[in-house]
Amino acid sequence: MSNKRFRLACLGILISAYLSPLGLFPVQDLEKGKLIENVICQADPGQSYALYLPSTFDPGKKWPILFLFDPGARGALAVEAFRAAAETYGWILAGSNNSTNGPMRESAIAAWAVWVDALKRLPFDERRVYASGFSGGARVASVFPRVIGRAIAGVIGCGAGLSAGIKPGDLKAAAFFGLTGLADFNYGEMKNLDLAFDPSGVPHRFLFFEGVHAWPDPTSCARAIGWMEVMAMKGGLRPNAEALVEAVVGQEFDEARSFEDAGRAFWAVDRLEAAGNLAEGLVGIPDLAARIEGLKARREYGQFLSAEKRRDKRVGEFRSSFGRAFGLVEDDETGGGTAVPTALKEMGIGFLKKEAKNEKTLEDRSLASRLLFEFSFAAQTRATELFGKGETARAGAYLDLAIAACEDGLFREKYLYFNRARVAALTGDKKRALDFLSAAVDKGLSDIDLLENTKELDPIRKTDRFREILEKARKSQPSEKRSSH
């Protein structure tokens, strides 16, 4: 679709929204202080969003609003991450149930639909519009100002940065807050983006915390919202509130003190510098510069910088070795499943798993986790490509690599086992197919529709063990889902 046609389609949706009756769920009938998982867009019933109105919500007032985008169209999950913060600070949350990690055009249409519906239905302050997303959803959030055709107050990028082609100075947002786990494979991208924002003139803050590639924990999300509140004060978008500033700045100071006590001078400096930037022009912080310089003079501060350079170098070297490991599996004569142990040894996957658990510093443990994820995800991607081409056996070998490198407990782990079961069933290895399927359920897979309707599992569907696995999955579901079957 051309840009002109897209704009015309968007205009048509907007016009129809304003000419149509209010329809179901006028705002005064929406429940406050509770997650509403599915609000249908009036102008486009194929689009919907999860909604949260704070318990103090009054339809006669204007409220800040945060539009949220999850890479898997899980609007409720996105809203849940920010719900505590929205309750504390009085924000409306709207999470698209259609935006995904797929083509940006489809996500833009989903974003536009939620925007149009919010304009019609919700009393939000149009000066205080924000967007956030996780992973590919963060990239959608970065294009949200372009989708709606206006600059917004802020973007919160979780686990990923800006969409391709967007530079920090072109963001069309008054502020940017980045949230990334130290074990997130996009850690390096976000660290570099922090530096790229420095000359842009856009106020920004990047918070790195202990975590993986997932929606941040509610406490970290609240840090982002609190920071945006202070930025709104500085921009004249809300009244000054010294107590709020002191509370938000105080969080940075508390964490700085904790890091300093633990000998983590680099992160103590990070938090103190953030506190200084936040407080500038609002509240004074005596002796801050001297305290920061004192920490930078410590030996552990320089040691961290040197260690970080070594970690960055190791990432590059690790990525460059993918070709050798994958080449072993691709070899027509000696490749396939028999090459998997050698490929794992070539990449040092066993050692990395030990490092992820036992390395002395959090940063080194997190590095090992990032490397494991990158290799596992690259192997999974190749498996998907081969499966689509009908090269089932070799796809199975890559899934074996992906499973071996996947750390226990990650969300994607159960789906790796499930897909490996599909491959084994197709190749006639019924015992291994059932073993993999059982492992997938043990890892948390409880989607009965998926188990009952995936055609590749037909060769094992009539076995007693399959029925046992299915019953185990059914029993592991929440009670409300069990009652629907």
C-alpha cells in the first residue's frame, strides 16, 4: 500500500469513527481499576485493545495516556506491565491486541485504529500522549508519532530501540526512556542508542536492570513513568510537584547507594547522573558532582570499563563463529543431527551455561545468557526456514541446537520442544515426538487447541501416551480455561 493510499484509508477510518454512534461501552460504563482485556474499536471491529483506567479515573478530567504495543499482539500483557505505575500516577493504558512483530504496515494500521478509538472514547490530554512497546513493539512505538501525524510527549522503548530509518533527533517525541535487561540480547543495541541520543538534544534516560528479553518488571516500568512525569513538569505539561520529584530522584539515590555499598561504582555513577539530570531546574542536590567524581576515581570503576570492552569484543567473536557451527550441520555428507554435538562443542554452549549460572559478576552472567539466546534464536530461525522448505530432518537438527542453548525457564523454551515434537512426528520417530511433546507440557505448554489441531502431530495422536500428555496439559490450565473445554 502506498503512503498516499494508507493516509486515505486512515482518514476514512477517522471520519467513520466520528460519524458513527458511540456504540458499546461508553467511557462512563467502563470499569475503573481493572484490566479490560478486549475493547473493540468502533470504526474497525477487527481491531481491539486492552484498557486500564486508574481507580481515580473521572471522565470529566483529562488524563495522560500510554499506547502500548506487544510483539505478540498481547495487549493485556503489555498493560499489565504498566498497570501499577498507571494506578500510582493516574495514567490511561491502551494496549493493541493486533500489533505484532510482523510487517510494520499492519502494526501501523493497528496503532491507528486504537488511536482513533481513544480519540472518540477516552478523555485523555492530547498534550500528554505516550507510546511504549517491547521488542518489535518498541519499534512500533517509535513510529507511532508518524502514524498519528503529530509529535507526542514521550516514547518508552523496552528491550529494543527505534525502527529502521528513524534517528534519535527525528523521533517526534519530546523524551525517550529505554528499559533493557542486562541479559537481553538487545543490550548492546540499547547501550549504543544511549550514546546516539546524546547529541540529539532529546532528553533521554536508559535504565539497565537485572532481567532478560521480556516486558520489564512493574517496578522498572514505574521508574519510566515517574521519569516521564518529571519531564512533563519541565515541559510545562503538568504542575510542578516537589514531593513527586523528590520521590523519583530518591529512587535513583537509593539505588546508587546500594550499588556503591556493593562495590559497583559504574552503576552508582549511572544512577547519580540520572538523579542530577532529573533534578536540574527543579530541586537542588548538594555535592553531587564531587560524589560522582569520587566514584569515577575508584579502581572498580575503571575495572568495569575494561571488563565491558572485553565483553563487547567477546560478543563480536561469538557471532562470527556461527557460520562454522552451522556449516557442520549443513554439510551434505556429515551434517544433520549427527553434527549437533560437535557444533555445540564448537560454540562452547556447555561452558556458557555454566557461566550463566556461576560467573562472579552479574554482568558476566548476563553476557553468557545473551550469547546463549543469540545462538539459540539463530538456530531456531534457520530451523523455521528449513521446515518451510520441507527439509524436515535438518530443521530438527537446528531445533536440537536451539533447545540445547536455551536456558531453563524462558518463555520460548516450551515452543522449541513443541516444534521439535512436530518434526519428529513427521520423520516417523514417534517415541521422540512423544518425549519432546511431554517435555513441552512439562515446560508449561497448556494450549489444548494447539495440541489437538496441529496436523504434524497426527501420526502420534491416537496413542495412549498422547492422550495422557493432553490430559496433563488440560490439568495444568487455569481453572477458568479448563471449564471451557
